Amino acid sequence: MAARLAADLEAKFDDTVCGIFLETVQGEGGIYPVSEEFWNRARALATQHGALLIADEIQCGLGRTGRYFAYQKFPSRPDIVLIAKPLAAGLPLGAILTTEAVASRVSPGMHGTTFGGGPLACAVALEFLEIVEDEKLLENIRARGAELREGLGKLASRFNFIREIRGEGLMIGVELSVEGAPFVSEAMQRGLLINYTHDFTVRLLPPFVITRAQVREFLRIFELVLATTSQQASASDSGKSANPGRVAQAAAR
């Protein structure tokens, strides 16, 4: 798959391309990390054609994957990095980080932003970054993420409708073979807030400060959610099979 996508990118890349945006780990797209092969090819093509490689790290950056930036697992760097969501701990603030070569082409007044420069948001952002460093939150993210993936792997061996578990750190997607909405609703009834993307992927974005005990509690509740919702779905399917006439009438209406 990665080779095919890289070949497709190369076929479409020429000197008319001024930049390529990559979400290093797709968030709304279903928690799909960019492969190293695709990243390296994008970097090489951008350099070859004088284009910019721009990493969208608005959701996956600033620690979410256990690194300050998700792209740091690759050997090469982007020209521009976009950051926002966690930067000011919920307050509206966004920023761009660039190489010296890009920064030298931008003069004061050329680039403006609605969500940048406010003294309150910037003060909170500085505090957030200090807390990440002082509290060693990157280490916590990596450790708790590993525990989550291990626990989810065990659940996958029990529930055959779990197709795949993917992601990094505390950015995890659980792809199902059935729609995710009922699981989200059942989880909310049990006091657990999760969501889903692209209908079939349950998305987990726990806070950076999650503890080992909270991971265990999540896995306990999530197991109940999976079991209860799958049983309800099975009962519903049985009911439909037992009443074909009623289903036909409903379809006709």
C-alpha cells in the first residue's frame, strides 16, 4: 500500500507543485500514521521540485504521539509545521514553525493569524510546554499508550469485529467491522467519552496526564461496552430475521 501511494504521489508531482501538506497521523481520517516510505518520497520530491513539505501536526503534534512532533520518527524534517490544538490547553492559539530558509522569505505583516499572539493564550502555552517538560509527560504518554495498545490487543482477540488497532502514543484508532456509533453511545451511558471517525473507527485521545489506574479502568469499561453493544446488535439482528414480514413492510413504507 505504501509503495503504491508513493508511486501515485510521484506520478502527480511536477514543477507546478509549490507544496505538499501531510497530516503526519491522520486524525479525522481514521488514525492512519504516514509510512516512512511515503514520507521519505514526499520529502525527496519536494526537494527535487523546489516545493515545500508541510506537516499538519495540529492534532498529532506537541506530545500526542509520545514525541513533541510525530514527524520526529522520520530521518528528514519538513519545511513548515502547523501546530494548534493542545498548544494553549484549549484556548484558541495556532502557530507555524519553519526552517530558516522559509522564515527568511516572510517579513512582518506578510502573514497574519486570528489565533495567534494573544497575551493570555501565549502565557498558557508557555505554561503548557513547561508542564510537559517538568512532569515528563512524554514518558507518560509513551508508557500509557503502550498499556492501552496491549490491553486493546487482548480485547481484539476476544471480539472478532475489531479489525485493527493503529496509532501512536495516546492517539489510537480501533477499527471495527461494524458501525461505531452504538459503541460511542453505550460508552457515554457508562461515563466514558470516546468518539468515532469514518463510521467504523473508534478514536481514543486520552489526556496526557492519564494514569496507569485510569488506563485499567478504561479497558474494563470498554470491554463492557464492546460486549453489551455486540449483544444488543445480535439480538436486533435475530429480531429482524424472525420478522421478515415486518421488515418488508417497513422497507415498503
